[in-house]
Amino acid sequence: MISTLRNPYEWLCVASFATTLACSGSTEPSPADQKIAFWSVRNGHYEIYVMNADGSGVTPLTSDTAIHLDPTWSPDGRKIAFATNGDGNYEVYVMNADGSGVGRLTNDTASDFQPAWRPDGTTIAFATNRGGNYEIYVMNPDGSAPTRLTNDTAMDLDPAWSPDGRKIAFATTRDGTSQIYVMNADGSGPTRLTHDTAADYQPAWSPDGKKIAFTKQTVTGNSDIYLMNADGSGVVPLTNTNSDFEIDPAWSPDGTKIAFSSDRNGISYDIYLMRADGSGVTPITNSLATDASPKWRP
């Protein structure tokens, strides 16, 4: 049954990609003012939801039998881009933050998914296999002018913009096993950041651009959330379960917390929060079905 898969992405071919808390003295935003989008199969279908950062106020944004994945907020927090197979293959769509005004951005016979907004809102990066293998593309926010950034025989996935919009981190199998790379916004200057025998994927930049959280496959074949400097140095684990899958790291806008998905409850994936140093792990969803891919509203 899909909702009980150990890895919620294993039904998709990309599944083989199998700091100290800041003390600024400012008041932390109320959980009701912080929103997290995610996908869930709690109603029997893959739908996009939004909730408060403490897990309250869960609200569905989509409601049909298609699969909806990969929610990501526009920089102004007014829109959410996502991937869905409602038209037969995966395409990137966009909707208002309340679920209204759904519009299609890509239109290709290939699979287009994993949208990521550039911080200035001018561009959306996405992954696609329209060239025969998975590559990173960019397009305008209205879906026009799709442009290929990577061009190799490997799988290039998980695009993530640096906060200044000058770099894109991504996962690639060009070295055999999935590793984290970074490239310029135009696709030039690809540079390898991780050097592991196991898979590294799902990079996520800290809001100050100094750190990248990512998912690392463990020696037991499961996965944990790790942290490294933006140049690939200083790699440290944030979770250390060795028997569970910890995936989907996503930074809070103030950089003090990281949301992630985990199946540590032994039943299904839920969404958890932890401090940026890995401490204070707290579940914010508790569903018998999978909740995954959290993304904070900017």
C-alpha cells in the first residue's frame, strides 16, 4: 500500500537517490504566523496541505484523485507551485496559497516536477526527463521560456536556490552515486560538495546561505539529515537513527529550525521539527498515513 512505503518516493523512479540556535533577543514568530505546506495521503489520495508550524490548522489545498507532490512557496508567500499527474504525466502547476486559481505551468509529454522558486521570484527551477534523462531546467513564473541548465547522462534532481539567487544546489548521479553539487544560476561552474560512497540528496540552503542541510544514506541503507558548510566542508549529522528514514530537510525562514519527514514512529512518515543543531526533535503531525515534503512559507 502506497501510504506505508518505507520511502515515500520509491514508487517514483527517482527513489534510487535513496549551528547553534540563534539568540538575537527578538521574539520568535507565533506558530500561527508560520505556515508549512506538505503533501499527505491522509484522505486516501496524494494531496497538498498547509498547516501552522506547530501542526495545528491542517487544511487541504487540493482534493482529487490525482497525485500532488513537491509543494514550494513563492517568495512572497502568495502562491504554491507543485507537481501533479492530473493530466496523465507529471507537470508543474501553481495555485494561490488558499488552493484557488490553479494554473498549469509546464506542458510536455515527459515528467516535470520538483519546482523551486528563485528567491527574487523571477524564475522557477524544476527537474524533468524531457531530454531523455533527468536534468535541471528553469522557466519563467508563467511557465514560458523553459531552459536547460544541466546536460549529461546522469540523473540531476532536487534543485535548491541559494538565498541570493546566484547558485543552485542539486543532487546528481554523474559520479555514480548521488552526490550534492552546486552550480551557477545559468548552469555553469558545477562543483561537487559531497564525496561519499552512499547517496546524498535533497539539499536545502540555510536562510543566511552559510549552510546546506541534506539527506544522507546511512551504512544501514536508511537515511539521516546532515549539515555542511556551503562549500561542502564541516559535515555533521543532525539526526542519527540508523534504523529509520529521515528525509526532506526544510529551514524555517529565521534559520532556527529545520522541518523534516521521518518514519521513526514505525508506522508511516510524519513531519518533525528540530533546532538547527539537531536538538529538540518534536513531531508536529501524527497521521496513520504519510505526511512528507514540508516547506515553510517565506
